[in-house]
Amino acid sequence: MGTPRGWTRNTPAPTSGNKAAGDAAEDRALRHLLEAGLRLVARNYRTPGRGGGEIDLVMRDGATLVFVEVRRRSRSDFGGAAASVGFIKQRRIIFAARHFLLRLAAPPPCRFDVVAVEPDQVHWLRAAFEAG
């Protein structure tokens, strides 16, 4: 099923090249976080069903559970990768995080980070947004 007739797509359909670049950005972000002392708990955690959310990386930073959104941009125009995590994306990540926490008997302290992967650098934004 494609785009309905008369509508245009705002973003290109994912291609294997886009997926490979996204996977490479996630790998780079994961290495960055592991080198900083965090531990990997889960990768690409998804809620069941349509319309849910996905968390790129779930990490442990001491006693804190960290839900990480990885963003890749080829250029830093328009605020770079971190600026692309808007309100709707944040709500989806928070929804998925709440679903993830349902599996735990005693949920630990949590935070939401963004790792922005750009061609020449990696930016780690701790506590980039709150579940509020």
C-alpha cells in the first residue's frame, strides 16, 4: 500500500541505504555510551501493535534506566539531529518507555537522552526531555 492518491510523502520511503546508515548511527551511539560507562539493557525495543513506539537503546547509567533516541543527520542545518526529536516523537518514546517499565517489579529512576550522530561528531544530550 503506497501513499493515497493526491497526497505527497513528507519523507522518502525507507531504503536499505537509509536503514544501513541508521544502523551505523545506532552502532556509533552505542559505542559512545558504552565507552562512557553505560550498560546496554535492550536495543530497538518496540511496543506491540501499530501506533506504538520504539526506543533505540535502553541503557543503565548506575541505578538509572536511560531511554535513548538516536538521531542521524548528514548535515547540521536546521538544528541538526537533536532538533528533529519533536513533541510527537517524544510522546511515542515516553509511551514505549512506560510499556517497558511495566515489565519491572520496581521501576528505577529514569531519564530520556538523545544521542545526535553527525558526520564528524557525536553529541550526547542527557535528560533531553521529561515524561512530565
